[in-house]
Amino acid sequence: MPDFEVEYEFSVDPELKDVVPCQGMRTDFLYDGDDPQIEGINMIWPELLDGNGDVILDKRILPASKGTATMWIGMHESRVSIHRNRIQLGTKGYWVFGSKVYAKVIVTKIIGLFENEE
């Protein structure tokens, strides 16, 4: 089960202009206000949803420039030690490739963050 849900809006750094968004992309997560050189980036990956809230299964379908996605924390240890303390409704962040911003996000729903044990 995903850990939480976000609303996203692509806001692509010019250096990433040729990166095409698709289901399965492995952007990382950066909390708003964090410095990627100090706090680092997080292995939290999006699963894009369509306008009906269903997972987009066809990787050839381009997602909307604004939409929703469920988020999956890649490392259980960080779920417990970091993200359970930081993720809440309204938390702002970014999808990033390295330190380059690909999308702005805001947490809109907590799903399995406090239930997922693996």
C-alpha cells in the first residue's frame, strides 16, 4: 500500500526539459526548505493517477501537467526514523532528479505511512 498521496504540478528545471514524465519514473523527493547538499534527497517514488484516481497502467500515456500521485517510501528505515515525523497533510516538497526540480507537490492524504512495516 502506498504511504501517502500528493497533488503535483510539473515545474521542470530547464536542464530537465527533455525528460518526458511517465509512469514508473524514479524521481526522488525533497522536502520544501531542505538543502539537498545538507539534508539530502529521499527515495520516495510517485505512482501517477489518472483523473479518476486510478493508477495509470499504460506507460505510453503522458500524465497531466497537474494531477495526483501516490507515493512509495523506498527505505523502511527512513519511513520510521524520518518520514513519519515529517509527512503530514499540507507538507510541501518536490520531485527531483539529483538536485533539479521536476515537480512541486503537496501532501493531500496519508495512506499507509503509519501502517507499512516493510
